[in-house]
Amino acid sequence: MLNSLLNAATGWYVRRGLRAYHHYPADKTAVVLIDVQRAFVGSGQPLSGSLAELARLARSRGFLVIHAPIAADAGAPLQTPAHRQIERALSRQADASDIAPAVGPSPSDVVFPARKTLSVFGLPETDALIEARGLEHLILAGPLADLTVDSSLRDAAQRDLHITVVSDCLAASTPAALELEVRHTMPRYAHLVTDLGDLKRRTGG
Amino acid sequence: MAHDPTTTAILLVDPYNDFLARRGQAWMMTRDVALANGMIGKARSILEAARRLRMTVAYAPHHRWRPNGLKGRKYLHPTQFMQEKSHIFAAGKFGGEFLPELAPADGDIISSEHCCSSGFAGTDLHAQLQGRGITHLVIIGMITNSCIEATARSAVDLGYHVTLVTDAVAAFSPVEHDLAIRENYPRIGHAVTDASSLLETLRS
């Protein structure tokens, strides 16, 4: 009981203290769609609709949209269950690794080469793009919240970026894994964990 | 699973008084899990077994609070924000010292401090481990779903084989600890074990 109260009070205090960060200038903001590929986002799923809406929102606000796909690492000597889970999904159909049609990509988007690490920062292009464009605000979303979005979020926080996670644009291996991420772990690293409706309001909708 | 003592290191993350001592600043939040699973005694047993085998023991300490220590950072993340307010792990103070039961011994690696969550991010930990030819890590310490998990995630991306020990770690709340060891550890680690099984393999 005391533990829950302390955690809740700390969370409230932090959220209050970080409010000043939540601004999204168009030239410094990017939405990073992590692993939004056919293998992980079926066209009929609610997640597909949410991610499409997020991509539309980003383009309407002038935010850069970055697609960060993952590749199977079949030859790796030390595969984790996460790697095998990703590899299985990517091998189910010929076009499984393609970017999901719901999110584009559109001509103004940046599409990274497929990486093999859990974190999008395992790819040098990520840091290079952030540096080149002067990005300071990243909005993260993707279907592998417990595997790749989590790793990417932690690495982004390390880089002194302002990080927003869109909770209704996430999915995970299980409902419990999603609960762990959205309710407990991500709020310790992301400056804001919110939903699409709130993000629209905050970005001027 | 056998652990080759020449290529395996025990990696102990953030064993600070502020987390694990009765007078520690965050003890009120960590004690529920730490007392329930006996992580302090188990971590100590693992360190003792490793040192008997002359296995590398490495420490990955969190950033110790210092005046203006995070100056220049524009977007403090929630954990850093709280550290700036609370001065947790203050350098030169009780809270910023390692718990005596889990203190380093001669020959241990002590990496530079990490200021976010992964023991590898912005530190010399990888270089020091590589310098000793370490390829396998057994990661223990604090906190189950933050610095332990972040360090494990980085280690996996860097190509290490990672073993996680479910009762030699603790979290700020039982629900976070239980969910992390049940949901995330079995996916992101190469092996998940408990202290008893690990000690058995280290002794065999």
C-alpha cells in the first residue's frame, strides 16, 4: 500500500515537473514508426488505423515521419527469443518486411535501411539524421513495444531528446507485456506517454 | 547451462545504499521486492561464487548526484528529473556508496557512471569487458525493469550472451518486478534463471 502510494506520488510529481517540455516545433519533431511492417501490422487491425492516423497527423503538422524497419538476423550466433519471434513473423510471407501500407511511406518520409538490433539507435543513420535535421522531439510508436520500442526509447532518452510515446499506437507480445510497458516502464523514461487524441490537442489540432 | 569463468562476467548494476540499505533514500520503495525475494543475500552469494572461480565481476554504477552534474542536458528524463530533486546516489554521501555486502573487491571492473539506464550507454563498460575477453554476462542488481533491463537490452545489441537472474534483482514495486521477469526477461535475455540454479552451475 505504502509502496503504491509512493510510486503514484512520484509519478504525479514528475509528470507535473516535465510539463514545460511538451512543445512540438515542426522543424525539430519527428514521428518514428518502429517496425510498422506487414509482418507485424495487419491491414484490418485497429493498430493499423491508429498508426495511419498518427502518420497523417505528423504530416499535417509538418513533422518528419521516419520509418525504421527491422530485418531478421538469421545468421546471428546469439539469438534471443525476441530475435526468433521477429524472424518467424518476417518469414511468414514474401512481403512481410515491407512497410505497412497504412502508413505510407509518402515521398517526404525518411525510410531507414532495415536494422538487426532491437534499438533503432543500433543503426548509425539514426543518430546522423537526428544531428543533421536538428531533431529534439521524437514521437515513438510501433507494434513491438516490449521488444524494439522499449529499447529505442531508452536509447533516445540517453541522447537528451524529448520523447513522447503514443500508447494507442503500440502493441506488444502479450497484453501483460503491453501493460508493463505503458503503465510502468515507459513512464520512467519517456517524458510523456499519451494517446492520439491528447497528442492532437498538444500539437495544435 | 555451464558458465566459462574466463569469458563470463557477473555484472552488478547500481548496488547503492540508497536502493538497498535500511537508511537508503529509496528503500521504502524497493524493500517490498528486495525483502520478499532475498535479492541482497542472493546477489552476495553469486559474487562470492564468482570470485572463488576467479570470474570477472564488473560494476555498472548509476550517475552519482553532484551539483550541476546534469548541467547542459536540455530534456531531463523522468528518472533524471527525480534525481535532481532528490539527490539520490549523492557523491560522497552514504546513499551514493555501494552497499557493503555487495562492495567491489580488488580486481573487479568498475565502469564509468551511466546517466540514463543502460550500464553501457556513454560509459567505458563495453571497452573494459572486451579488454578481458568477456562474451557472456550474468546481470544482477537494481532495478529489475529499468537499469537491469536496459543494460541487458544494450548487451544483446552489442552481441553479448545475456543471462538474467530473477531473484537477484528488485524493482520499485512487486507488480513491475513480476511483470518484467515474467514477460520481458524471457524474450530479451538468452537465458533466465534463479540464484539457486545459477549457484549450482557455478559450483559444478
